Amino acid sequence: MPAGITVTAAELPEVLLHVAVVRPVFLWGAPGIGKSSLVRLVHIRLRASASDCLHWAGAAGIHPWVVDYLRNRPDHLWTAPPKTEEPFSTPRSWHMLSDALHSYGDGISDETLRVLAFGTLSAAHASAFRAFVKTVRNAFGLDAVLKGETGWPAVRRTATCSTSLPRPSGRAW
């Protein structure tokens, strides 16, 4: 806020009655002039909670790749801000990544995924997330099968004890 724009303690209630009901108000001013007395002020530290975030994510429509990844790696939900200007992982940055993934859809290219992940998360988390998505996408080699790069995996037969029951026939065997 520019230094010349101020309100007095007498003018503040009017602003709070209109603004504080829809948005939080952050009061600036010298210590001890009554800011805390005028305002809902108690200092509480909020910490990131993977279980709370995942509970919220399911109801909020967060992209399934993000939810599944954070279920497997809840320690990647948040990192301390770096000393240099670079992206870092927070619940908000995972939410931003989710929004972008929804916008692109499941057909997002690996290059676009790389740009989005490294643009929203810490480098280590972005790399791990991309590897996770690659694993999810290729879990059954479906992309390669659909592109004609490989055939459908053969059904493996396992050795069984010999019994007097007849062996089933059909395509699966």
C-alpha cells in the first residue's frame, strides 16, 4: 500500500464492515497503536497437513495424478521456500498444477507436463512427479499398444499342481 494512503482507527470499522466479511484484512501500522484491538487478532501458526490436504483434495476435484502421488509421497506436499527465486512445493502449487492438468486433459505431452511440473513444484518433486505419471501411464503399456509400438502382453502361465480336474480351455489359456 502506498505510504500516503491511510485510515484512522475511527475510519477503520467502516472498511472492516464491508471488506472483512468477504476478504481477510491485513492491517499495517506502527506497533502499539491498536491494530490488534480493532480486529479475529490471535497469532496461530498453520502447518501443512498431508492428511487434511488429501481429504480436501478428494472433494475439491484435484487431479487424480496429484492425489495419488501425494498419497504415496505425503512428504512432498510442502518444502521450505528456497533462498533463490524458484518454484517450490506447497499445497497451493500442487493445486495450481492440478488445475493445469485438468485444462490439458489426459493427453498432455511429456514435454508440457515437464514445463508445468517444474514451473509449479520444487525441482526434486517435479522430477519425481513426472516419473510417477510415466509409470501410471505405462502401467500396462496401453499407450505403446495403441500406438502399435508393441503387442498386447502375453498371459503368463504359472506352474500348478497336477490334479484330476480338467484344464479349462479357451483364449485365456
